[in-house]
Amino acid sequence: QVQLVESGGGLVQTGGSLRLSCAASGRTFSLYSMAWFRQAPGKEREFVAGVSRSGSTTYYADSVKGRFTISKDNAKNTVYLQMNSLKPEDTAVYYCAQDARPYRTSRSRADFDSWGQGTQVTVSS
């Protein structure tokens, strides 16, 4: 059993910053890649950022490149998403997810078998 708990969401004005955290338990965290997804009202859940099991490799959706940074702290069983230069279009519920298989990375929802309940991020105009 894997449990993921997101925190750090909130309301911020355009251009502001937020840092999301996702605390994991129930599986050997260091062996699995992690990712952040988001879902806006009326939209499908989409990939935002991913990080390899060691934290050495990161990858991002085009919409957030240069603004968001994902990181992974295996000692703390936690993955982070630093969000800078936020825009109204970043408004969504943000979810962290753990890959279903060790040592692999993915951008696809189908490859992640553990999900948090989400944290709301709202960016005002």
C-alpha cells in the first residue's frame, strides 16, 4: 500500500510562487519515479513534471518549462514542485503520483498506480 499526501496549495496572484510537497509512505520511495499532474475544471488530468527515482533526471510539460521545478528527496520520502511566475492558467488541482514500476519514468497516467488526493492551486488575475 502506498499513501501520498499533497500539501502547499493555495491562492496566489499572477507572478507569485508556491511550493507543493508530497509525502509518501508504504513502499521503497527511492526506487520509484514520481510525477505531478494537474486537472482544471472541465479538463482532463494532464502531466506537469516528473523526476527519476534518484532525482537526477527531471522532465516537464512545455507549458511549465522554465517556471516549475520538480525535486525528490529520498531521505525524506518527499517530492516537491516549486512553482514560480504563476499564471491564471496554472489554476488546477495538483496531484502527485508514484510510478507503478521501479527505475522507470513516464508522462502517462496509466503508468502511475498511486495517487494523492490533490491540492488546489488558484492563481488570480
